[in-house]
Amino acid sequence: MLATAAAALRPVPLRRPGALLRAPVPRSLLDSRGAAPFPRRTASLKISQLQLTAARFSKESDSAEDDELLSELREKWDAMENKPSLLLYGGGAIFALWISFVVVRALDSVPLLPGLLELVGLGYSGWFVYRYLLFQENRKELANNFDALKKRITGDDE
């Protein structure tokens, strides 16, 4: 023990760059009990608090509300006439999203392209602000265009 303490107090020469990395480490620093008095207790307290929060959250959720939501979803699913096309469209949307992620990752790996695309996006954002958001009459035009598009999508002819 005395030799370890003497080795820890011995000065380390700085003329060798790796000397600091190879210096002996005192045993008290290696001992986990000396570094943190109760490491397991704090971790167990965090876990028990998390379990308590989860239990409290599960008690607060209303099962009648969940049942109502599920029954409404079942009614809408049963009302659908063309279920295979809905599944096909849903699968196609997920596939298109995956393909778009792959394309974005591939474009991101090209060295100068991300910066160029960022500049194009900033330019378009500036143009959009100037064209539609800067003046009041242009904001009204944008709102009318948005309402017309919403009516076209939903099919409302009000």
C-alpha cells in the first residue's frame, strides 16, 4: 500500500507525450465504493420513481374513453367498402416515405449538394415570405387559395 501511494505521488516527466496516460492510478480511484457512496441506491430510486409515475399514469387513463375510440375505429373500418385499396394506399405511402428517406440520405452524402440545397431552400423561403406574407392583400390571397384547396380535397361545396 505504501509503494502504491509513493508511485502515485511520484512526479511524471512531461517530456514524453504518453507519460500521463501510463501514470499509475491510485487504488482509491479504482475502488467504486470510494468514488460514489451509494450508486446503486440512486439508480434504484430513479427506477422506482419511474415505475410509480407509470402506475399513476395508467390509473389516470380512462378505459371508457379507450373503448369509445376503439369502437369508433371499428365502425369506420366496417363502413369502408374498398378495404384492399385502403391497405394498398397505406402500404404505398409507407414505401414512398421509406424511398424518400433513402434518397435524402444519398443526396446528403454528396459533398457540396447539401449546402446548395440549403441555399435553394432559403431562397424559396424568402420568395414565399415576400410573395404571400409581407403584404396584407397577399395574405388574403394565400388564405383564399388555402380554403379553395381545402374544399377541393374534402369535397365540401359550402
